[in-house]
Amino acid sequence: MFYREAGQFKTSYAADMAIFPIRQDRIAMLLLLAFAFAGVPLLAAFHVPPFNSEYLLRAIILPFLILSLAAIGVNVLIGYCGQVSLGSGAFMAIGAYSAYKFNTGIPGLWLPPLPTLASILLGGLMASIAGIVFGIPSLRIKGLYLSVATLAAQFFFDWLFLRVKWFTNYAPSGSVSAPELSFFGLTVASPVEKYLLALTFVCVFALGAKNLARGNLGRQWMAIRDMDIAAELIGIRPLAAKLSAFAVSSFIIGVAGALWAFVYLGSWEPLAFNIDRSLQLLFMVIIGGLGTILGSFLGAAFILLLPIALSQLPAAVGLKISTATITHLEFIIFGSLICFLLIKEPLGFARLWQIGKEKLRLWPFPY
């Protein structure tokens, strides 16, 4: 078989601790990145189906990338550190509204409009600060009690951004329109440009989250997740470990919220970040796989792409079914698949992918 470790000798600790220690994995990842960064834009430029349609990039791939980034942030907190949170939508809203205020200027603080990149990163910083504040109860409570505390953040910021008009620059409608996207003097306007922008953010933050999880900080998170009392006994400080997980998670989610508002929506209101968004992100990491970066992408693909495929399937096979019936069948099949997956493999799609790779490496031997 082509997927073997035989003959791949490592001569340093760095090679042994690499993210992709197997050569085939490195080649596959490089090919995937090459296709994502160069192949997709070229196929769109030459109008090669299905990339000749703006709908694919604007309405399917772009939200998939941004929500995958948000799911990575949720996975840092829930999957790696074991702290349950239901306030992810609120942190996305903080990132979006903070980036908007920084990008349009804050006259009361004599702060001029900042560049788009700085605004997005500062929006993530504001979400990180809010995450630390609402993560303080994790020092005393855990589990469902902590989820209720983070749910309070969701309801509080929903009310704040809806009632306090300062965040929307006193817009009569309450909705906000993002300024023009400009990075280092280049305007980002077309679907392909927005796609490349979102892809760059996703790759950078996914690599950073993966390295954090593999380092000393990630080991502290996982020790707290597995048994916090034992972790404290061996010298890990729960205060620093838990609050750092809230800070990193909220920062990534805040950046994803700013991208969701600026790059995908363009115009939004507080309902874009309500409790449904928090639950959607939670389902992504549970279905995709807790404690894995890959699971964030697989869960986002399942939650976003499968309903679209189910809705298009009857027309593709030539069945004439009413729209209402298709919608009901979509919910039934989608819910049944979720239940079946969680029963057969509670660790999600990432575990199924891992099992498949292990079987492939051992084939044709049964052990």
C-alpha cells in the first residue's frame, strides 16, 4: 500500500514531533493547500464548472471557511480544555461590532478610523477580554453550571448590541453596513478575493491553534480537561490554564465574527449572532470531533454542506417533490444522521477519519 511509515526514518526530535510526521500526510496537505490557494481561483477565472458560479464561493465555501474558524475557537475551549460554553455567538458579535467601531473611528476616545486588518484583530482582542471576564466563574463552577454562566453572556450582549445605539453609530434601522474592505492598499471586493482572504485567516489561525495545542499550554488545557484536581496537584495553575483557554478561544471566535460580518454578510444586525449561532458552533465541534482541529472543519462541512446537498438531491435524480416536502425530508434525514453518528461514534468524524487511516496503514493485516 502507498500509506506506510516503513523507510521514513527520523533523525531529530523536531522531525519526530512534526504536525505531519508521515510523508504522505505532508504531501496531501501541500496538494490541498495548493488547490485551495491556486487551483480554486484559476478554475473560477477560467469559468470551469462548478467554480464558474459566484454562488458556490459566496454562499457555500465562504461561510464554511469562516464558521470553521469559529469552530476552531470553540474547540480550543470545549475540546481541549473541557470548559462548556454556550456564548460563542456573543463573542462573534463582540468581534464584529468592535471591528466596526475601530474601522469607522471612535470620536469620544479621539480614535481615528483604523485599517481593516487592525480593526479585525482588535475586534478579536475585545472578544478575548470579554471571554476572560465571563470565564472567571469557571474557577468555581463547571459543566452545566458553567454553560449557564456563558449563556448569560449570550443574552447580555444580544440585549446590549440591540439597545445601545452607540455600537451601530446611531443607525435608525439598527443594522450595520461594513466599510469597504481594504488590506495594504488593495481593495477586496470580488468573491474570489474574499475567499482568499478568509482562507488566509483560517490557515494562519488553524496552524496557530494546532501548535498551541501541541505545546506546553495545550498540555495544561488537556490536563485540566481530564482531571482538574490532579492537574493542580502536579503544579498546573487552574486560573492561568482556564482563563488562557477562554482568552485564546474568544480571540479566534471574535476574529471569525468580524470576518462573518465584514467579508460574508456585509450588512448585519444582532440577530445574526443569536443563540442559534452558538448552538450551531457547539454542534459542529461535537459532530466533527472534540479536541481536534480537523474535527472543526468536518463538523462545519456536515452542518453546512449536507443540508444543501439534501435539498438539491431530488432535482438531481429527477424526482418532482414539493419544496415543503423536501424541507421536511431534509430535517428528518439530517437529524437521523446526527443521531446515528453520535450513537455509533460519539467522538465524531475526526475519530472515523483516524480509524480509517489506521486501517489503511495496517491493511491487509487485521491487527
